[in-house]
Amino acid sequence: MILNRENLGKIEASVALQKPEPEMLHLPEKVLQFGTGVLLRGLPDYFIDKANRNGIFNGRVVVVKSTDKGGTSEFDDQDGLYTICVRGIEDGQKVEENIISAAISRVLTASKDWAEILKLAANPAIEIVISNTTEVGIQLTEDNILLEPPVSFPGKLLAVLLARFRAFDGDKTKGLIIVPTELIPDNGTKLKNIVKEQATRHHLDVDAEFMQWLEESNIFCNTLVDRIVPGKPDAQTLARLEQELGYHDELLTMSEVYRLWAIEGDEQVKQALSFAEVDNGVVITPDINIHRELKLRLLNGTHTLSCGVAVLAGIKTVKEAMDNPDMANFISALMQDDIAPAIPYPVAPEASADFARKVLDRFRNPHIEHQWLSITMNYTAKLKMRVIPVLSRYYETASQAPENIAFGFAAYLLFMRATETQNGKYFGTLNGEQYPINDESAAYFYQVWQQQEGDELVDAVLRNQELWGIDLTALPGFAAAVKKQMNSIQTLGISAVIKNLDVKQVSA
């Protein structure tokens, strides 16, 4: 039996399953969403569905599929219904939820349904635009908004806004709340600037009234999204879930428990995005930078400093690392003792401690297979962006080197030891097997390891301001700490060094 509107009443699940009430299927369309991906289904649409269940937002989502790749048959056949299977750990407790989401009303394809999409611009019930068109989607390109459709997402958005302006004769109360979720800093600001530039290129700036309406009546929100949504599980897991649920779902989506959608906005934004009331995972605030910093430093920074350690120790996944007591102790100490006190932003200790606990819960999630080797991609750039600001801040209050960060750096240097090149690609060797080094600086490290080793190599790399933006050997004791850790790893083996690290024991 397929999941669709007709079969909802026939479903008999052997596990707990949240089904939508019939009236939820007839709520008005309030959101125009560009993107069909699993992140949107597992985060914004998840919150909207939850709010509808609580009688708060009372609106559904019209989804625009921007590309012709694939079709919309899965959504059409299932009347927009899909299952979210939430799995993970929250506050140390196991969580399993199965939810049939009725957030999506229909899916339109931009190339085939552009006239219908422009009609939606004239619908007064539409108040919100959500997007996730990947980081590449928010870029200024040559475009023509008179095409059906325009090529770029900003071009499509400008066409929708122009149609809305004309439909409502410039009514200042008919602007939209535009909430991009693309993973770039200041995504709302960048999108707004591109849309305004496109308007200028299309000579719309001759209409001062439209440009004023574009600027003043529409709100472009900067946002940060954080939730791992793997999407459809492997065939074996999917078969088991469908047997438990009692139906077949082509759109079944796995998701971790943790969820964050931080949105920069004022009271007007809060009023329009009323779905935020139902879940503390939606945060609407005038400044989202604290949420960006916590994620960038405690989650991403910890990942980056731990990935080389884990790979060299033969640990393949993040969950596997958390099942290893020595590795779990290192990760916890790195995050809580070295990184948390040195976040380069004013953060209350209790806020960083609470976020760190949530991150550790996420790392322990048995349903997420997060490969350490994949985290090593662009290793050097990630260290520069995520860790160097923390390291600099650490030295503002401390007189000695952060040992856990130094250990992570030592493992990074050893991981970056390329032993072979093939067709312009670089590989390291571990226990007789090759692993790829996917890093823009791989050629540099191949050369430096050919020419130097030991203490000289550490000094050369740490002193390289092209890599780090600063001379890391100028930080008191840091180079010495990295040298000590690298020598220990090479002499004793990394697993023995992890075991002997002077860190506090943590409970799982």
C-alpha cells in the first residue's frame, strides 16, 4: 500500500506513528518553497507540519522544483505526503519518532509550471519564501527574468517579486518574508543584494516605486540551519521501516533528533513565522551570530581537529569514535576544555556547555554513519576558518598551549603526509593501504614532507602565513606542544597516545 491521501485511514502501523488530521490536508498555501531536497523536508517543513498539528501556523507549502532532473511523480503519487523518521539521542535519552508530514500541498516544476508559479505571487495568502538551492544557488549570474523561467534562483525570485508588486499595485503591506537556508554566511543579505543588482541590470531601477517596495516591504532574513537529514535509508532499513509502518513511501526521510533553524528577524518576522512557537529548535532573534559561532567552533571545529586523529587510529565513523572510551574522552576534552572557553564571540559558559552536551549526543547517534575520512576534505581550509580564531583567542587568557588542539594539529600534519601522487591527486599510506588527501594544499605538503621532517617540518608549516594568516610559531609553546605530540605519535602509535592523554573521563 502506497502512502497517499486515500490510504491514510487504512494505515495500521505496528509502531507509534503520527498521522495528519483530515483538516490539515485542506489548509491554505502560505509558503512558496524553492527546493525539494531532504533538508527542507526534514527541517523547515518539519516545523511547519508540527505547527499545523498544534493549530498555530495553519498553512501549507507549495514547492518549486527548479531543475528538470528527475520528476515530481513521487510527490504527485503521494499527494505531497511523506514520512519523517527521527532517530537519535536527546538529553541522553533514545528518541524514535515516525511522522507523516502533510506540510507540502503540491510540487510545481519551474520549466513547466512557471505561469502557475507567477500566479502564486498574486495570492495574498502567500507570505513566505523559503529556499535551499545549494550554495551555488545564491550567486550573481547573467540572467533574463522574462524567460519562462529565469535560469537562476535570484532571477526567479525577482520575477516573483515583480509579479507580486504589479498584482497588488505596489501595496506596501504585500511584501514577503524571504528565508534562504543555503549554507553560506549572511545568506539573506547576499540574496537581497543579488536580487537588487538583477533589478538594476533589467532596468527596473527606473521605477523608483518598485525599488522602494523591493527594499522596504520585503524582509530578507539571514539564517543558519543545522540538522543532519540523510534522507532515504539503505534498502534493508527501508524494508524494515515500511513493514513496521504498514505502507510504502518513496519519500521516506531519515533525520537526526537535533534541529536548529536560527533566523535573524524582528517582531514582524516572528508574527509571520508563527510556526516557531511550537519548537525551541526555531530561534528568531536580531542576531544569529552566537548560534553560528557555537556550531562553527564546537561542532565543526571539534570535527576538524578530531578527524585526522580518528583516521590515523583506524576509527572510521564518528559513532565508532564515541564508542571508544579513549577517543570519546579526547573529543569531549577538546570541545569543552580547549574550544568552548576560547570561542571568539561573547558566549555565556552555560550556553557553550549546553551546546557541547547536545553535540556529544549527536556524535553518539547510532543512526548516523558520518565517515571521518569525508570530514578530512579541505582539511587545511577548515582548520584556518574554524580553529585558528579559537587558537588566537585561547592565548588571550592562557599562558600555555592547548594540549588537545596541539594533538589535533600533530595528527593533521601526519595525515597530510602524501606518499604518492596519481594524475594530480595525492594519497597517504596507513597500515599499507592508501587514503586520499583531498586538500588544496596537498601539493605543498607533498613537497614539504619530501624536504623536511620532525621539528623542522612543524616549524615550517606553522610559520606559513599563507596557510594560516598568522605565524603560529609566535604563539607561546604551541609549536613545542605540536612537536611533542607528533613525536609521541610516531614513537608510540596514536592509539597509545590517545589513551595516555591527560583528559577528564566522560560518561557516555
